[in-house]
Amino acid sequence: MITKQFLKSKPVCKATFTLAAEAVPAAKKVALVGEFNGWNPENGIEMKKQKDGAFKAIVELEAGKEFQFRYLVDNENWVNGAADKYVASPFGVENCVISTLN
């Protein structure tokens, strides 16, 4: 699930990414990786594990754009979650897309 809040004070979308516990039941660590951090797992946004087992992260993204992303689980498995849409990647899988068009 992704929720978005557009800030009036600056051209930013505050996006809350939530990856459900059912999607990654045995995960110890989940990072959000995508165009906003150069697809670099080392710069991945560490998601916090919630009491219900879901993982959550809040990210400020530039408004008026679309960003591709995926979740990296335990530094080895890439998974998709809820997204505004999905696009084919050059690696034969789909990437998630978040739109910050208001």
C-alpha cells in the first residue's frame, strides 16, 4: 500500500510505502530501492518492521514525476508490492511505479 500527501509549502510528495507481512512473512530486513536512489541497494531506504509484521517507510519525492521501485528483502530477493502501475524492466520482470503527479 502507498499513501501520498502533497505538501503545499514545497513541490514534494510525502509517500508512505507499506509492504504487508503476508508478502514477506520470513523477512528480517526490507529496503526500498528505485530510481530515487539510483537503484543502489547500498543506498536503499531501510523500512521499519511494524508490530503486525509489515514493513513501512516514509519518503519525500519530487512532485510531478513517476518513479520506478522495488523492495529488496534480506539483501537477496526482489519483490513487488502495491503500486500506481507496473512497467516491464530490462531484466524480464516488472517494476512498481509511484506517480507523484497531482
